[in-house]
Amino acid sequence: MDCLRTVGLFQNLPEERLEWIAERAQEVRLAAGDVIARQGDPPDGFYVILEGETEWTRKVGREEAFVVALGPGAIFAELIMVLDAPYPTTGRAVTDARLLKLDKTEFWEMLRICPEVLRGILATSVERAELHESVSQRHGKLISLGTMAAGLAHELNNPAAAISRAAAEARQTFRFSSEKAAKLGALPLDAEQRSLVADLPTRVSELPAPTLDSLDRSDLEDEVALWLEDRGVEGAWDVSPTLVGAGLDVARLDGLSGRLPQEALGDVLGWLASVVSGDGLLREIEESSSRISELVRAIKTYTHMDKAASKEVDVHAGLDSTLVMLGHKLKKGDVKVVREYEAGLPPVCGHAGELNQVWTNLLDNAIGAVGGHGRILVRTARENGRVLVEVGDDGPGIPEEIRSRMFEPFFTTKDVGKGTGLGLDISRRVVVDDHRGDIRVESRPGDTRFQVRLPIAPDTRGAS
């Protein structure tokens, strides 16, 4: 009786009703580490914690997420008893604990004779249900963020590795080029010929790049290598791919050969090949650096790091940055992304970071639907005072019997461990609850489209 008086749920009960509960309750003792109930177990009674501490976790995907710690005076299993639903969490005793338990019959009788307890249970149940869902959604977002971070690390690693490799090769190439350039001073060249040699790198850089398939290119490289060998050029088979890649063929080499002494030709072409190779490596470093800069800009746009809050959101910028962030998935297989953006699309009113999470979920689902081979459509349009964003795919479609459940929390058609069933639920909450928009799906085999409609920012409603 003394313990029951300390429980907030029972504090306003008269003495006789406390006695009624005490007479019918069972005492349950647990040692530290004991499992109280597992997620998915059916309810077996209503519990009050009298002594000790317990911890409750929820499995989301393959991860175990902490939900809440309950100590003396706390109750649990009240909502699942009312709903006859399984435990949404797994509970363990952190310390030795003592619990009070009412089985199903006594629980319902208690609610009948103690309406004060019923009101307290309903209030606690609402808070507890919101907590469970909040933890699951938050953990689902973290899983999505972790997947995105892994893909981004892969995307950044490729250009970074290319820069490192090209820089190392460039160091050797320029050292070799300097040695070759030093020999040019001793060659028997007149002023006009020296001017010709000095202009060669510029003239070669202006040549159109050859458009050859691999077989034709190989034949041309062999032809150039034999031409170089005939004229005693050192390392002819190593030099020929570089010269061919720069646009030089036998005809052009013949023209150059006719303007230079034969004894100087080998050193000039060796030096030219090293300069061309060095330029190619510098271009590769430049392109890889640009790719890293592009990814960094995409990250800033995707996370909206440069703005704490956003009122007017550029939908096209968010979609483009999301596609960049998902680039590692789009490159697997043969996936074609078609953008159909309406020109002059007005901004929407909302938060860019949250909307980018929606685009991520919809695009990720579309990528999964096409299975590495197919077409993904990203379309935008202005429609009746709103902005329409449509993400479609030509995958197998969504069966009609499950279409109505697509936005339910924890509902997923993916294999165990591959989906949390929260992506579309989070998207619905962001679009409907946070942005006063609408999200729906239309699907048939070969044409599935998720449609999001968002209010246009108030200050731009009259814009064209």
C-alpha cells in the first residue's frame, strides 16, 4: 500500500480502491539484465514499476534504438492492453527491479471501477505512442543519412584518388619533359625551326580530338609507332598513344618531319609527347578538383548549411543537389534520369533541408524500382497555385492491394534489413503536416509516379 501511494497514477484514489488493487496485484521480481518483454510479444498484463530501473529499445531495420528509461512510479503495457496490440519495444531491467502486475481481467475491472486511472492511462498512452514514433522516425532519418554519407564518401574518394595519381604521374612527366627540353638547345635548328618547335604544344592543343572506336584507335597507334620506329624515335610504342590522343596521325607527322632535320625529329617528338602528357594530367587534376567542388556545393544546397531556416525554396536546386548526392546509386547499372523542369518555376514556401529529405526518399525508391536498369523521370510544373514535383520510374509498378498502405509507418515491400518502412511516412509528414501540401502515388506496370504538390511562396504567386 505504501508503494502504491507513491505511484502518480494512483495518488488520487481512495483507500478502498488502493486496497482492491493491492489485493489483486501480483509482485514480479527481476534481476539486472532480465528481459521484461520483447518487441512483438503479446501483452500479458498491466505493469507498475515499484523499485529499480528499466530500459526500453526499439528495433528499426537492423539497428536497436533507445526509446526511454522507466523507473519507480512508471507504468507500461497500458496502451497495448487497450488495443490488444503487441509490444512496440523491448524492455530490460537495468537494475534489480520489483514490478506490480495486473492480468487482463483485473486490468479491465480496475478501469471500470477507477475512472481516474483510465484518464491517467490515456494521457500517458498518447505521450508514449508519440515517443515511440518519434524515435523510429529519427532513427530512420539517421539510417538514411548514414547511407547518403557512405555514398558521398565514395563519390569524393574517386576524384581525390584521381588527383593523387595524376599529381604523382605529372611530377615524373615534367621531370622527363625538362630533361628533353634541355636537349633541344643542342639540336641543329635554325631560328624558324626553333619557333616552330616552341609553337608545337599550342598548335597540337588546338587539334580536334579523334573520334575513334577502340579497334580503329589501336590500328592508328600501331601505324604511328611504326612510323616513329622507321625514323629512329626512342620509345616509339610508348609515345604513339599520347600523340594519337592529341590528334596527330601519320599525315600530320609527315608534314612536321618535312620541316625539321631528321636527326632532331626523335628528340622533338619525345619532348612534345611529354608536354602533351603533362597537359593531360593537369586537365585531369582540374576536372577532378571541379568534381569535388561540385559535390561540396551539392552538399551545401542539400543540407542548406548556409541558411538556418528557409522561407522560399528553389525546388530545382534541391532536386539537382539530391541527384548529385545519389550519384553513386545512379551509376550502378544503366539508369537514365530525364529532367523535365518547367522554366521560371516559382519558389515554394518551406524548409529546404526537409524537402530534400522528401526528394531523397522518392528518388531512392525510384532507383530501387528500376533495379539498376531503366528510366527515372523528374518533372516539375506550376499547377493551380501550387508547384507539382513528380518522380516517376518505368519499373514493375506497385500492386493495387498495397498502394493504399504506401504511406503507413513501418510498411515496406523491401527485404528484411533493407528498408525501415519510414521513408514515405516521413515524406508524408514533411509535405502534409509541415508544408501544407499533398503527396500521392499513381502506378501501373511501367509507369509509377509519386506526385508532390506544395504551396507557392506568397510573395511570388503572381510571378510567371
